[in-house]
Amino acid sequence: MTNKETSNIILRLREIGWTDTEINDFILFIETHNPTESEVKNSKTNTKSDT
């Protein structure tokens, strides 16, 4: 994530009531999580198509 993306996420999450600890934990998860192959397959099959 770029700094601008991170800043926008932080600002939006604060707007909807997330605490700083929740935001930090979420960003740490995004940046450090290494999805398993099954998670990647599931996320591809669970996405909605606009077509």
C-alpha cells in the first residue's frame, strides 16, 4: 500500500468509528498476512461480477 492509500484508509476507518488500535491491527494484518492457496482461490470465486 502507498502512503496515500494508507492515509485514506485510516481517515475513513476513523470516520466510521474504529479505534486506533483496531486500525493498527487491521493494517498489520493486511501488510503481514500471507494468504494460503485456498484463501486465494476462495476470494476469486466469491467476487461479484458487474457484467
